[in-house]
Amino acid sequence: MLGKGASESLETRPLVCPRCATDLNADDAYRRYRVCGQCGYHFTLSADERIRLLVDPESFEEFNRHLVSVDPLVFSDRLPYRKRILQAREETGLREAVVTGIGRIRGHEVVLAVLDFRFLGGSMGSVVGEKVTLAFERAAERHLPIVTVSASGGARMQEGILSLVQMAKTTAAAKRAHDSNVPYISVLTHPTTGGIYASFANQGDIILAEPGALIGFAGPRVVKETAGHEPLRSHSAEFLWEHGFVDQVVDRRRLRDTLALILRLVSAHGTSGGRSVLRRSHPIDGSRRRAWDIVELARHPERPTTLDLIRRISPQFIELHGDRLFGDDPAVVGGIGEIAGRGVIIIGHERGHGDPRRRNGQALPEGYRKALRLMDLAARLRLPVITLIDTPGVYLGEGAEERGIASALSQCIAAMSVLPVPTVAVIIGEGGSGGALALAVADRVLMLENAIYSVISPEGAAAILYRDASRAPEVAESLKITAPDLLRLDVIDGIVPEPEGGAHRDPDYAAVLVLDAIVEALNEVVDIPPDKLVRERYRKFRRMGQTNTYIRELVAQEVAELSATIGRTLGSLRDRFPFSKDEEVVEASPTVRQE
């Protein structure tokens, strides 16, 4: 049962937008969502209103409503703490600052914990901490996703240190839910500060925020009093998104659908099937194109990028942002998608068709750390990982070394090697050096027909070897960077065909071929137990370079050509010195020869 104060509170709300002064009396967006339809200003909501906006009608069942706060310190300032609690209950119709329960969001059953700022500033005392902890434990016990909606001024000082330690309790409960592979979505609303922001609210697998929400560890008043100045932009949802701490800033009008889509993707188990498109061998016919021609196709400015392909193969893709440490790098994109009805994590380099923010797919450390975070999410939620590789290499300009580019690459390679979920990597354009390899330590590594994969660019190799970058076409042949070369070397597992003339000629059909290849590769590994998957992945890369398979292929080719030459010579001799029919039979019989 929800609190009784929500319906009365609507009558006292302002009917003029404080940001743009729009009259809200006839505003449909305001009436339904408490959002100004003119400027998008988000008004605060009670917990009851929030739950009604998010869950399916008549689906929410509250639990642990009976828990109420006491006064452990016998605290009193202008009013005794007990009296403050009684006033908050009377004003809000709630018994505490958080409402917890189980409901459905577009049919998906979830555990909900929703804070109400009206109740003593949504502060976290012992009971709030207990109810939130019990919600995480219920989610882990029933293996249900959990969604928390934060609106809080922080710790409840009237409960002293007992309030502070609720940060440890709730964070530990969130971690235990993580370890039970329970999806956790944290929604930050206005305001979210202090102990709640620095505890369970920041543990979300996916963190969403409402536009314009004030979010930060210390509230503006505390910052002004202690640091002597007011915070500028640092305490906003948009600032945190730009700096990698929030996955998406989501308008309240889209929040329910966004949550429903995420819940659907993390629970989609998919189906087998699909057609076989991968080429597993390359015929020795001498008709292969020059390596430099393929280099030019791999770099074609209109070649479909990672986002071009994702939009076609996984239209329901939810992009997630940020490394939770420093920032968000647009040169690496990632999020939750769907492949053949199966929820997956998709990560890839994004060249951006000239967008300077993307740096032609050359990523900074935060790009690879974002990839690491998404790999960790995939492991917890048991979702396969698909990587799309298209980069000339890592970004080597300002910020790369300072923020640890080598460390980020090393961590990515190490993490991919032990991921306990199926992994498929597809080199869709240029796979350059360590920047490419960091996303290519997979159970199945595929290459588009006109992609390249190299230790160094042909221009770089030519400059080092000959001090002349113009000899790059010559060096490209020697580097063996094309898909047929790498298939012979056992570096890749299959070649994905492209439309005639290259993927840029027909991006839609190219995406169909990529999708079919991913499904085919996933079907080969998706049912392998995690321990065996990791062992086989290690053996796969352990074998690389142990034997020179390319030399073996060259020897086989020479033997085949020699055999053909001998065959032609014998045929010529037969024509020149014809045998009788009986003589031919005798000559061919091993028994006669033994006699």
C-alpha cells in the first residue's frame, strides 16, 4: 500500500514553470509526468508518484512497511528527533524515507527501492539502510533485477555514526547482489547527494540520471561552507555524464520504456539457428587481390562503422557511457543489445565518419576502461560479448600516456582472456596493433573480407624499414595483413564475405552478413561451460606462433603445383609413347609389379 500524501501534494504544486515561466495548467506533460512540456524542467516527485509512473498498474506490492525509525541518540536540535519523524509521517503519508517492494515494469518483475525527498530530505538513517539492504537481499534471493531511485540529501545526522555505517551495509548488500549476478539499475534524480550517492546508488551496473538533477557527494551548501565557494557545473547530471560517471541522462517521459528495454535485453536468452556464411578456408587459386587494394577498401571513408552496423543488427541497442573513473571516450562505443533474440554486450571502435570527437577510432585509456567495465557487466549478467574492431591504433596524443594507455590495453587483454562468457570479435575495417588486439582476445575472431589486421600500419613499417612511407604498398604484401593470410596463420577463425566491391557499396547487406556470421559463431560456443570456454580460449592463443602454419601452407601449395606439373609431364609422355590397353593395366597393377 502506497502512502496517502501524494494525491494531496499535487494540489499545492506550482502551476508556472520556474525555469521558463510557462503556464502549466493546460500542459499535458506536466499533468502526466511533472515535466514542463516547453523547456523540459523536471519537478520533484514523491515516491508514490514515481512508482505509479514506473510500474504496471496494480502490480506493486510493498514489503517491510512496518519498519520505523527510533531515536537511538535521543537527539534534539530545534525539535526532538522523534517529533521530526512524526511530522514527516503526517506530511507525506509515509512511514520512512524509502518505499520498497516488488512490481512489474512492462511485464518484467523487479525489486524497487524508491526514496522520497519530502521525508527528512530523503536522508539515510538506520531504517532506510535496513529497508534498502533487505531489498537487495530479496533481489538476490529471488534472482530478480533491482531498480533504485535516489532522491536524498545524504546521511541522517540525527542518528550519528549509526547513519554513517548504513553506507557500508547498503554498499555491501549491493555487492553481494552483484556477485549473485543480479542486474542493478540505479536512477539518480534531483537531488542525490551525500551518503546515498557515495554508497549503493553508485554501485549500479547501469546508472541513469534525470536531466538537470543536482548530483554530487557534498551538497552545494556544504561545499560553500567548507571550501569557500559554490560548485559551478560539477554537481549536475550532465556534468557527470560528460565525465564518465553516468551511462545516460534520460528524460522522465522515456524512463519507464528505457528501463523496460534494459530489463528485456538482460533477460533475453535467444534462439539457435541461422545460416552459415563464414569461409573457413581459402582456395589456392592465385586470384587474390593485392594487399594494398584491400588496405584502401578497409579505410574507405564510406565503409560502415561500428555504429552503422549496430543500428542495423541490433536496433534496440542501449548505449552506455563512461569508465566510472575519468570520462567517456566517444572513440569506443558500448552497451546492451540483442542478437538473434539473445541479450549481448556490444563493444566497438567508432571512426565517426570524420567526427573529430571520435578521432577516427583511436581511443584514449578511458575508452578501453569503459570496455573493461562493460566486460565486467557481461560477466556478472552472463551475457555474451561481441566486439567490433576498426581502429588504426590507440590515440597517442595528449592524455594517453598520462592516463595510462598501456595499462588500459593490458587490462583489457587480460580481462578478455578470462571472461566466463562467450566472446566473438569481428574486425570490420582496420585492425591496428594493440588498439585492435585489446578487443580481439575472443573465442571466435572473424574478419570481413576486405578488412586488415596488422602489428603496424604499412606506412609505419615502410618508414621504419626503408625510411620511405611511399613504399607502403610493397610492405603491405610482406606483412600478411589480409583475411586470407590471417586465416592461413590460424589467427582468425573465419572470413565474413562482403557485397561486391566492398561493404560501403551496400551497408544494409553487409550488416546482414555480419549478423549471420556473429550468430553462426555464437552458436558454436554459447553452450560451452564457462570453465571450459576459458581453457579453450587460452589454448587457442597459446598455440599461436608455436608452428608456422603459413610456411606449411606455402609448402602445400608448392607440392600441389609440383604434382600438377608432374601430372602434365606424365600426360605428355603418354601421348608421345602410347601403350596398348593390356600394357596399361599391367603397368598400373602393384601385384604384377611385385612379380
